[in-house]
Amino acid sequence: MKKKIMIVDDNHDIIYSIRTGLEGLIDVYEIVGAKSGNECFELLKKGVMPDLILLEIMLTEMNGWDVFTKLKERSEWREIPIVFLTAKTDEYSKGFGRIAAQDYIEKPFEITDLKERIDKVLNK
């Protein structure tokens, strides 16, 4: 059974690149894209339950920190592993992100490294 990965990023090119890259490497992921925190929550409310969420911090409508907080407030979403995948590279964000989430990956990234880190989180 395929693992469902939700990518929350307002950059369509990032969603497309990850979908193409991961699905091209190995056929074990189903990629679902959400271009905002609100779209992420709409999908979750409709029953789209991912095995992992890749979350950008610098989103336009609602930032990734707020999305993260709202995800942790709901019992049905609290256990979804979250990996920050972001261009935000200041020391505070990296430090807090590594403590709060299962991983913190900086953009740009290599698709093979991303796959290995996703596998590591999913196999814990």
C-alpha cells in the first residue's frame, strides 16, 4: 500500500518537482499537494489522511508555524508526522523546527536525500 505524503507549499513548482521526483524514484508514495494551510485543512476534513506532511514555513495566507499549531490542536491530526521543508534557514527557525517536528529540511534539497529522510521518519 502506498504511503500518502501531503506537501503544503504555495509554490506549485515545488509540489510538482517533489511529486515527479518521488514518484519517479519508486512507486511507494502517493503525493497530495496543498497550496495553503487552509487547503491542507480542507483536505484533512474531507478525509484525506496523509502518512506524513511536508510543510513550508513561509506560506502567504497562514504561515507554517500556525499550520503546525492547528494540526497539533486536533486529536485526529496530532499524530501525523510533520517535516518542515522550507527556505527559512535562520538559526531560530532551524532550532525550533528540529525540536517541534520530526525533521527540518532546507531548500534547495536533493530528491534522493528527501526520500531517505521521509523513509526514516515513516519507518520509526
